[in-house]
Amino acid sequence: MCLPFGSGKPLLEGYIDSDMLAHVDTSRSTSGYVMTYAGGVVSWQSRLQKVVAQSTTEVDYMATTKAEKEIIWMKELIEELEIRQEEFQLHYDNQSAIHLAKNVAYHSRTKHI
């Protein structure tokens, strides 16, 4: 068994997605991520969120937080292996969650997150 890598640039990337109200009985959403390095998948997760989200922005923001923690851990692991990488990329599609993550000001409507 082996883990094949692509022939692309050695870049750590993360892809994030979520599904609002995926589990109808509990009203919980599913969120997940996939981390790749040089085109090969090195880490992934998909599971129900622990809390009931009130909007798609909240669902994606919580999914993004989980993925950010994982990519920071992966970046530190790569640095321990003495592989230098200046940047890494996270890809997700919810513009509201992107704006919320980039704006560090106090958000009265999202303080419960």
C-alpha cells in the first residue's frame, strides 16, 4: 500500500464544505474537509456538528474553524519535517463565512458562535 502524490507543486491545501440540516431528526449539519499536499490527500474528516446552527453562514464558519485548526497542525508537522512552506490555501464557497473570517471586528449577530 502507498499514498500517491501528484506531480504538482508541494503545496498544502484544504477544501471545506458543509450541508445545512443534513440530519433531519436532530437538525444538525454535516461539515467536512479534505487536506492535500502535492496533490495527494493526507487528511480528511466528515461528521455532524455538535451544535444546531441557525444559518448557512454559521454552519460554514464552524466548518472553516475545524479545517483551519487542522491545516495549522499540518503546517507545523511539515515544518518539523524541515520542509519550508510560506503559504497554504483553504478553499470554501460561502461568501458570508469568508467575510466573517476576514473581518476581525466585533459581530453582535454572531457572538454566540
